[in-house]
Amino acid sequence: MKPTLYGLLGLALGLMAQPVLAQQQVRYELSFPNAAHHEAEINVSFSDIRTDTLKVLMPRTSPGRYAIHEFAKNVYNVRATNAQGQPLQLLRLNTSEWAVLGHDGKASISYTLFADHADGTYAGVDETHAHLNAPASLMYARGFEQAPAYVTFHTPEGSNWKVATQLRQEQGNTYFAPNFQYLMDSPTELSDFDFAEWTVSDGGKPKTIQVALHHQGTKEQFQEYVDHTKAIVAEQQAVFGTLPDFDFGRYTFIGCYMPQAVGDGMEHRNSTILTSSRPLAAAMGPLLNTVSHEFFHAWNVERIRPASLEPFNFQEANMSEALWLAEGFTSYYGDLTMTRSGIYDLKKYASDLAGDLNYVLLTPGRQYHSLVEMSQQAPFVDAARSVDPVNRHNTFISYYTYGSMLGLALDMTLRQQYNKTLDDFMQALWQKYGTPEKPYTMADLQQTLAEVTGDAAFAKRFFEQSVFGSELPDYAPLLAQAGLELRKAKPGEATLGLLYLDYKDGKATIANGTYVTSEAYKAGLERGDVLLALDGRKIRKEKDLQKTLKNRKPGERMALTYSRQGQPRQTTLVLEEVQTLEVIPFESTGKQLTPEIEAYRTAWLGSKAK
């Protein structure tokens, strides 16, 4: 999720011609003389400083992330000078802020950045590339939020590095951002990447789509990736009927699929950053699924944007009640696009759907938090770090998956009860809030659903029960209309429940916190306990457990001996039925696929879903 009201971008561009803003500028110079050891040297100059003391900061969070990350921990050798290169007094005020004293209206800050984590949030520098997310890389100053910024990249001699970024190119390797928020929202990859671009005619207006990919695959694999990306762009354009008006006429997919990269994807206003250590040859489908998710954000969250994220605060955690829509519905469409474009087949889509439904329906989090409250947990879970154990396996369900499955439920309900689709709802949000870039509230979403369905009572009930509450519908009849059967994968089979055992050194150790709804939890079992014997049979390996459970029935009670912190204990454990669900196309179950069902499925998943 991204920064402030970008409807102000055009205003900022226009104001830049006026003298007062033209005088106040920020200029960055980045070089990489010690790339082998993951260092970047950065200098930032501020002109027309209007306060006696210049306050310079490193961000503490990043667009699209909601937790605190403390990027200042990777900054050192911080120095301040005046326009003549003479030292200025520099005081560190707190973990992320410095004060520059004695300036004459101009000042420069130089520092070394350590960067060894190439993903969607942090920075990574080595001899093959410089992968720079702006908040993890660039200091900024209070009072310069509306000043234009110029960034010059000095690439290592002989490196063949090129620049991929949503920043506007000025000349050579100097790039421009109209203001602080846009600068912070603009990731950059410098490397010897593969590149492709094409033009899409959108309402008679040409829009350029680019792919810049730093990878070790073949030219043929890159072309396949580009071809699939074209299909994804076309399918998502069809959902809304138009592409966004990209600020500089282009959108750039910036990918780094290298062994040193960390898997991630992060949306930005006119670009996305995509990272993975997995190569195209081994992971084409999953990598493209991330492409699909992130590009949908160009509409949903970059322009259809919750008011609770306005403006984005780079010094505090950013909490929103709307991530079930911003991230969850985006996840739903990310998967849906993969099927509509023919990259995934029906069997793959159904299998992924089953995985999501298992997670949302079988884990106990919904009894603790509503979907809105799950969204508000983002500062604690979205790449947030802590050293103490948490109880989130019981209390939390990801707003990505939970929101995605609510999107599925709403899509099926709209199709079956109102002769509408979730596409219609997203189009309505685009027209009301995306195109004018007017941030929405929860009340706005409910009102829009009421307008799309013509049923205000339904919209009110849906939000009360499933958004501010935790109710979900029975998915089986909803999916049956599309010729998909939702059923238990192993009915009648006995199990210890959702208990994950680590078999090592002749011991069976419980590897996960037990679920509050499980019989294991009721029996007092917890993570770290070692199962010794079940019904008198020693449990040392998985086959021992399988033999013990063979021919047993759910509901049977079994004596269990286990150890906790080296002390033996005994309890009685009630066997559960395997609850795992599966989603199977009718044609694989022997059920009739009627013309009506085929037409419904095609309207939903597209003609390529075979």
C-alpha cells in the first residue's frame, strides 16, 4: 500500500514552475565503490532551507508495509557539510533523526548504507546489482515534503548496469520525483537486466508497459514471462474497462530473480518490485502469480485507496481497517487472472482455492477477530519482527486469504442473487473513488455495494456479519453453481487433528502451537511436547503413528504418554476426523456438467479455464 493523495501529483508538477518551489530542491547522488561488501555511498543536498535547524530523517516504515522497520540501523558514517564542503555540526536526536546546525540555507548529508536484503522493502547491493527501495535507502528532511527531488546514480565502471524505476528520467542517469511521497514510493533496480516494453491503446490514449528483469534465465524464458505478463495486463484491464493514467505514461515491472534475492512483491503507483531466489525455469507460475497480484494494485490501493492510509506516515506504523479489500480482494483477482489468462488451468485453480478455504474455515482465528480487526493486525504481522512467541495460529487469519475468500463469497452471491459480479463492484469503486482519487471509508464501500445490488439491506447485512463480524457463508452450494464440488478430502478417517510432528532422533515432537478448537489442545498438549506412546505403542517415526491410527474411528479415546521439559505425563486424547477440504471439478467426480453450469463457469473463470 502506498503514500498520500496522488491526485496532488499534477498540482505539484504545475507548481514546480513557480520560483518559490524551484528554489527548494533535494538532490541525491548514489555510488557503489564497495558493492562487493554490500555498501552504497549516498549524498543528499538540500537547498533553500527555511529553518535554522535542518531535521534529517531515515524512514521507519515503507509504502505497502505497515510495521516499523528502523531502516536507520543500516546507516553509518553520517556527515554534514555546507555548500563549500566545510563540516557542519550534526546532532543525533533519536534513532532515526539528526539535526544539522549552522547552515547558510544549504546543506549536504553523506552516509554509507549497508544493503544486503533485496526484496520489496529493503535494499540489496552487490557486484551484480543495486536493488534500492527508497525508504530503506534515502534520508529526507522535514519541510521538504513538497520539494522536487533529483536522483543521480553513478554505476560502477564496466558494470553494464541500466536503471529501472518509475522515476522520470531527466538526462543520463539522473531521475526526477515531484515530491517526497512519490520519491519514497519509487523503487529502483540497477543491473544488467533484460528489458521489454509494449504500448497499450487505452481509450485512444497510448500507455507504455515495461518489464525489466534481472535474472539468470534464458532469452526464451524471459520472452515467455513477458508474453504472460501481457496477458495479465489485458485481463485486468478488462475488469475495470481501462488502465490507470500512469503519471509519466508508463508502468514498469521491476523484477529481480537472483539467488541472493528474497521472495517478495510490492506494489507502487506506476511500478511494482518483484523478487525471488527461484529462477524462471523452476517457478514461472508462482512468479507470474505475484505479477498478477501486484499489478491489480495499480487500481486497488494505489488509486482506490482507504482514507485510513492517508497520508502515509514514514515515522510510525500505518494501520488500516480496509486491508481485507485492499489486499484480500487483490489476492482474489490475482488468482482469478491467472486462470482467466490461461496460465493456470481449472485443476490448479481449484486446488489453490481448496488450500485457501482450508486455512480460513478450519483455523480458529475468526472466533477472536472480525475481518476488519484482522486488517488492523498488519503492523504486527506484515514483515514485522519479534523474538517472543505469539499465539497467532489461534487468533489470526491473514487478511490476504480471509479477504480473498470473502471476495469469492461476494462474487458468487452477486452472480447468483443479483445478476451482478464482483467486477461490477470493483468498477463502481473505480469510478467513484479510483478515477477521482478520493479516499474511501467503510461506509462508502457499503453504500457502493448497496448501489450495485440495489439492495441496501443486503449490503448492510453483509458488512455487519462478514466485515465487522466473522460470519462466512456455506461455500459448497455457491461453488456448485460453477461445477465445483467442495467436500471433505478424507471423510471418516481418524487423525490427531491439525498437529504437526517433527520426527527427529527417534522423537516425535509437536512443532506447532496447538489450535484452541482441537482435541489436542483440550488434552493439554502444546508445542515442544514429545509424544512417547499412543495406546501403548511407542511413537518414534511417522509409520508408528500410522499403524496406531489404522482402523481407528473419529471420536475414539486413546491413552497418550508424552514428555514436557523432560518430565513424562499422561493424558487421554480423542481422535478427530480429518477435516481437510478439497475442491474438485464436477467432471472429475462423475457429476453432470450441464450447459448452465458450463456457461456460469465460463462467465466467472473465462473461456481458457480448462
